[in-house]
Amino acid sequence: MISLTLNKIYDVVEQDDEYYRIVDDTDEDYLYPKSMFEVI
């Protein structure tokens, strides 16, 4: 289950070529594909 809110700004904890590690709405950090996000 993905625990992200549309249009919310998330801080990236770590990244590699394909994924961002983000603390999501459950207050846990998980890897999410970069394609799911827009860098601002």
C-alpha cells in the first residue's frame, strides 16, 4: 500500500539511480520510484 498524499512535498532521505527513499505518511521510510515524483 502506498501512503503518499497527492501534491504533498516530501523530503528525500536518500536516492539512487531509480529510487528515492522518502519518509511517507506513515512516518516510515520506504523506497519509491523516481517516476512517481516531480522535483521542485
